[in-house]
Amino acid sequence: MTAEEIISESKPKQQGKSLSQEQLESQRVLADALKTYDIKFFKQFAFSGRDSLKLSQKGLEEYIQNINNSEVEKLLLAMVHQAYELNQHIPNIELVLYKIFCSPIST
């Protein structure tokens, strides 16, 4: 789902039930995260070769260390939501995400 589709779906429907305020806020946060951290953003952390997984992990760790907590939350939300698409550019993105928090390269 694209950010535009999420935004359009987050608007209450005039006919039928409208979404709860909490659901609307969740969808707004997701749309904002996807706008900020789209696939193009993550491509800068895609490497090829033998150490591509470690280079991707190190790059993402360094980026995360330099942003505030609310931006980290948005980054992670976008990463998890787009994991399937990201695997085309950063293979095993789920493993990278796990290693960032459980076995970081940089400290």
C-alpha cells in the first residue's frame, strides 16, 4: 500500500461507519513514516558483495544513532511495513533489523 492510499483510506467515510480516532491516528503515523522512509531511502543502505549484510547493518545502525527516538520509531515502522519490498534491495532485511538491536556491530 502506498502512502497516498493509506492517507485516502484514513479519511472517515461519509457513508457507513467511520474509523475510530485511534485507528485514524495509527494510519496517519504509518502514512507519515512511509513518506519519510520510502524504498528509495533504504536503497542507500543496499550493498552487494560478500559483506553486504554487515555493511547494510552498519549503515543503518549509524543512521539510527544520529536521529531522535521519534524518528527511530518512524524508521522501524516503515522498515517493518515494507519488509517484503525491501528484501529486493537489502536481502534478509528482517535479519538485519534483528541484528541491529540484538547483536549490533557498532556500540
